[in-house]
Amino acid sequence: MTTGADIAALFNEPNAAGIDPAMPAVNGDYVLNPGSRHGGAKRPAAVLVPLVERAGGLTVLLTQRTQHLHAHAGQVAFPGGRVDEGDIDAVDTALRETQEEIGVTRDHIRIIGRLDTYETITGFHVVPIVGLVTPPFEVIPDPFEVADVFEVPLAFFMDPRNRKRHSLERGGVVRHWYAFPFGRYYIWGATAGMLVNLTRVLDAGLSLKDPDGEGVRMAGPRLADFAAPGARTPAAAG
């Protein structure tokens, strides 16, 4: 069973995990939608990718936004939001937003690394901060922003059978996105894209650590396996 220690070790070995902290890559909605990259000003944001260390295995903690919000109402998301002027860095933003949205305090979270910056079609540049969350902790959702808080086994996201690619045509334009249907939850868009990137990192790093397929390895496809024709993978994105 893969543990938090296994994953933390990957982020301490950037070459094995496929991430160089000094030069993080950028990926985003445009990977599946060539030509849709936002050309305006960047709007910095950060989210926490919370991996909860449960006795039965690691889980990913997610939120569902309330239905009355103007943006992304009802969607599943990581805790996080825009960078505030007083935030020290992306880690500070992610931890602050997590406490504000779901009440989980910093003393329960150990930051172990970050994923590639994720660029949304609307121009947000989101830094996903990966943290290990140690139970027990109390969840106190902000009733204005958060309708639900739930956990999904990390193994669910690592299984390629659970990863979908959907599309919709509107106004003559076809948009593609990743999705992870999970029970009554539909995890899609930027959240699903960041989860795909997480699985890419874990699969690459854990496979290198255990090339014989034993022990900590978790199988899962690379992001390029799902890319649309002509799309760039994170390594090629600018």
C-alpha cells in the first residue's frame, strides 16, 4: 500500500517525480483544447491537494461548491482560491483558503511539494500545493462557499478505468475535459486536470522506485495518453 511517506519521498526527488521545483511546468485546460489559451493578464491562485492519511489508505479530500455562487456553482473543487495581497506565497494562500473554506488548520497539514501550475481558460494560474493531512481533524465548511466535503480513495484516481474524457459542442466550438464520476459526484474541469497531473507524477515516480511492479507502485497512464491531437504535454508547455 502506498503511504504518505512514499509520496513525500517523490517530491524530495524531483527528477524521479518528473518535476523540477525551480522550473515548474505549466499545463491546463488548453492541453485538451488547442487554441483556447487565455491571452490576457494572469490571475494568480493556489489550491491545496489534500492527501489524507487514513488507516485504509490515502484519500483525496475535495469540496463541492454551493449552488448560489456566481462562478463554478455546484462544482467539485480543491480548497483554494485567489492569492491575496497579504499572502506570503502560494503555500500560504492554499493553507489560508483551506482553513477559511473547510476549517482544517495548518497544524494538521504537512506540505510535501507542488504540481505543475494549472492554467484555466478564464486566465487563472493555479498553483496546486500537495499536502499530507493527518487525522483526526475537524471539518467546518463555510456555509456560503461549501455545500459538502468528502474524500475519495487515491487509488480510485490512479485506476485508468475511472478516468473519462468528455466533450460538448456549443456555438460551433467543441470543448474537451477530463472527468472522474464518483458516486453522486462529477469531478471534472480544472480539478480533474490537476488530478490527472497528480497521477502522472505518482505513476512516473513510483514506477521508477519499483520497476518490477512490486511494493509501492501504483499504475496509471501519463497525461499524454489523454491529450487531444496536437495538444502539448506539460513538458512542452510554455
